[in-house]
Amino acid sequence: MTSISNENIAPRHQVQRSLIRMIMFPFATLRGRLVVGAVVLWGLLCLIVLTFGWQAGKFLVNETNHQHLRYEAELISHSITRQVNERFGELERLAERMSLPRQGALLDQHAYTMEPFFEALLVFDLNSDVVDEWPVDGGRSGNNFADREYARFMHAFKTPYVSAPLVGRITNTPIVLMLVPLYDEAGRYTGFLGGLVDLRKSQLFNSFDQLRLGDGGYVTITTASGQRIYAPYQQEAIVTLPDTISPDLEQALDGWEGESVGRSLAGESQLVAYRQIWPANWIVGVHLPQAQAQAPLIAGMKQITTYVWGVLLLILPLVWGVVWLALRPLAHLALQIQELQSGHRSVLNIPTTMEELRRIIDVVNTAESARQTSLCDLVEQEALLRGTLSASPQGMFVTDPRGQLTFINEALNELLGDEGFRSLQDWSDRIHRDDRKDVKTAWLRSLVKQTNFARQFRFLGANQEVCWLDVQTAAVRVDEQFIGTVGTVLDITQHHNDYAQKRWEAEHDPLTRLLNRRGLTRHLEGLLMQWQSKDKPTAVMLFDLDRFKPVNDQGGHALGDQMLQEIARIVQSEIRISDYAARQGGDEFAVLLPGCTPAWALTIAESLRASIAASFIEAEGRQWQVTASIGVSHFRQEDTTIDDVLNRADAASYRAKQSGRNRVQGDVDV
């Protein structure tokens, strides 16, 4: 049985090895790797484009459908509001003609004319007894309804009112009552008149089938008390909503109107628009399943994806051919290098326009030429070196192992303006005093360790003008023995000035000339290091401008820029010379206060806030004014990055804005 097991295992291992070889085959050659890389790059690009297209399409679909739902919801809301107001108007006109609740009053006032609006009319006295009804055979006369919520409301408030949905005690049908108070000729309240609306028969909800909501869209009518009185396919006329409902529906029950993406009671994702029917205290909801809204987008994305991968399959052979042609010179290079090693060739000669390959060929040819040429003796090399250095337009020098100068070319003499130097030590008096110690230490270390030297430092020229020099030396060894150094000296004054200007521009905001986000980050990181090493306190203020948007929108961007410049001027006038002010972007500002205690930082922040609040600019006969909500923080022992202190300052600024704006909020734990 052991032999059988081994026989089964061997083919399995062979299959595994074969699969591994098949998988790794494309990566075995540079050509295969380039093709795989091109395919992967194309796939990633397509994936990114498709993802972006999906997100953009989803956004556009939602926006378009929200506009449609908004229109339909407003149309329904206006229609029902108009019908409710129309019914209230009829009731109020009838109530004006009835001074006292009495039997027969409705017939006398021709109540049958209100049949299109109500299924029944009821007259209630002060005891909530029905003293008259129409139609007269409704069976409600003589009954008392004092226990009903609508009766208590009318006696208490005596205003027009739509009752909560209820089941009729006499007819056992779902109804709502539209009620108006009754007054006698002396203006005394005598009872109330009610119009009964049958939720199943009323014309209030008959026009919803004409809406263009597709197969899955539907309309709901919900009362503010949480009872649904209309929904398609609703089995019961009055349905109480569950305790757990979507947040947008909760907001709508509290009076909110708008559009959102939420979930239905069944948990289905949907687009929804809510509008209020204020006279009846109802909410109209227009719902559209998100799957229905996105169905055309999904179909389109599937078709585009098919096209994309089809194009990939079509161009794959083309990519392979291009890569194969591009790498043919490499195969020729390998063949000629083998011939070069065997002595059948003395130089590489491959016709190619590929710059990288041309460089490799030149390097190999140079190395081969050097290998085939014997070395000149040391004297000839030194003579050649001196001649080369003398002819060089760049300042150059040679030293012995102790650092004594053995050669200085003419270009260096002209650069330094003095021929009296014999060692780099003699230059120390002309090195700027702030750089002198570091340069001398680095030079002596390079001589002791026999390593290269590279420094940029300030130097006093012949006319006592400060210039910047770039000094580079290379240690020279012969047979592993250190024999001295060869150095170059380059005047980089102009380059350094240009670099300083570019760095200033890169770290400053062109509008306000304050530090930008990059400059703020660099200074704050340096202050954090000082805090961690020397325990030097630093405070940070962050603030943005309150009510800046009206300045920018109504006054124009030019006025907004003027306001930002004015705020920058105020900030610079309020802070110390050692402090740093920055504009992070938009109307967001920051101030770094090195060596400032938290208490003193709050004092500075309050002064800055007051100055901003007191300032204004005038334009077109109008004064424009903003305020600042300032958050103040400082470094703590647990801070490891600048984000720690920035987040606390930002949170404090947010609390200041939430507390009413135009105030200072300190760094506290919340």
C-alpha cells in the first residue's frame, strides 16, 4: 500500500510543479514581465475609470431622481393642501350660518350641497353630543363623543382642526374629522361642526395612480402622530408605524421637508422626498426604490465593462509585438558581450536609437578600452591631472594627506581673489563665523577618516562680500593608500539666492504673504522637536472666519481677497515677532506661539478676536465685517505628531463656533 501511495503522490507533485511553472512563465523573461505589467496597468486604469464612472453616474442618477421626486411630492402636497383648505372653507361658511347646535340645522342650511366633500356632517354641542347629522339616517344623533381626542381639542382650543385617523364607533369605518367651531351672534362658543371623511372612499387620495414613478415607485400619506393612512396595497386603512423607522421619516414626522436616501419599512434602499400638508398635519412621502433608479446605470456599466475587456483582449497581441520589437537590441547585446569575452570582438557595435541601451554600450566599450590599456606611471598621471585641473574653468585644488594645498588652479585664484592660501586652515578666517566651526570640524574629520568632504557655506570674498561656496573633495587612493584629496570649488551664490526665493514662495501664501500649509507644517514640526528635547512650550491657534461666505458671494471674490488681506494684517499686528502666522487655505488661519504658556496664549487669542470683530472694510457704500471662532491648544507630553495638537485646536475652534461664534475656546478635554 505504501508503494501505491507514493505512486499517487508523485503525479500530484508533478501537476503542482507544472501549474507553478505555467503561472510563473510570463515572469521568467523581461518581455513577459513588461507584457504582464502593461496588462495590469491597463486593467487598473480601466478599473479606476469604471469606478469613477459608476460613482459619477450614481450621483447623477440620484440627483435626477431626487428632482423628479421633489416635483411629484410638491404636486401632491399642493393638491391635498388645496383640497383640505377647500373643505375647511365650506365648513366655515356653513358654520357662519349656524349660530346654535340644534336638530334640523343642517337640513335648513342645505347640507346636501357638501356631498362632494364629505361623507357626513355632524353638529356637536358643548357636551360633545351629536345634536344633528346629515344624512339624517346615519345613526349618530344623540350619541356622546366626549371621550374622543378631537372633542377635547375643540373645546380647549376652538380652532379648525383635522382629527387623528380613527375607526368610526357607529359605522366601524376608518375616518378623519375636519372640525370648525360654532359661535352664536354674541360671539360665544356653542359647539363645533364636523365633516366626516372616509379614508377609503374620499377623493383626497384618488389621483396618485397618474404619477410617473415607474413600476416600483409609490406614494404614502402619514400623520404626524405616526399613523399611515395611505400606501399602495395597504391592507388596513390605518396602520401604526413601528417604533423603529428610518431617520429621514423621523425627521419628517417632526416637520422636516426634503429629499434623502433611506430605507423603507421593509429595509429596501430607496430614494424618498417628503413634503408637509400643514392644514391636516400630514406628511406626503414619494418613494422610489434605488434598484429601479439605478437599473439603467447598471445595464450601461455592464455593457461598457464588456467593451473594455474586449478591447484589452484585442490589444494584447499588439502589446506583445511592440515589446518584442523593443527588446530585440537586448538580445543582440547579450550575444556581442559573449563574443567580447571570448575575444572574437573588441568593441560592441549595435545599431540602436535607445538612449539607455546606447549608454550601456558606451560604458562597456569604455571599460573594455580601459582594461586593454596599460596604466601610465604616477608621474605622468600627476602631470596630466595638473594640466587638466589648470585648464578647467571650475575652481579646483589638490591637497596632500595632511590637508596642505599642493595645487590651486587659476580659476580658483580668480574666484577667491587671493593667492596667499596654502592650506584650507588659512581659509578659516574668511569663512562666515556662523559656519566656521562646522566646516572646520567636517574638514578635519574627512582627513582623519580619509573620506570625502562636501559642504556649502558662506565665505567673505576679496571685497568682503558674502558669497556661497560649494566645496566638494574626493579622497584619492593608490593601491589602497590614501595620498590626498582632489577638490572643486563652485560659486553658488546666485543658485542659493534663487533657491531661497523659491523656498519662500513655496512656503508662503501669495495673497496674504503669510505662511501656507507647507510652511506651517515645517515650523510646527521643528517646534515639536524643541518641545520633545528641551520642553519648550508652544501654543497653537486655529480659526476660520465667521460669516465670510456672504462677503465672498455678495461682495465678490475681489472683496473676499481684500477681507483676507485685512485679517492677515490684523493677525501680524497682534502677534509677536517670534510668532508664525499662516493661512492654511480659504478662510482658515493658524498662529504658532513659540515659548508661550497656555494662559498667555488665551490672552493673545482674545485680543486677536476682539481686533478682528472691531475691524471692517467698506465697499460700494456698505461696511463688511467678519468675526473669528478661535481654538487654542498647546503641546502635551503624549503628543507624538503635529496632528495631535492641530486636532485639539481644531476641535476647540469647532466648539467656539458651536457656542455662538466670535469667541475663544481653550484646549480642554471633552
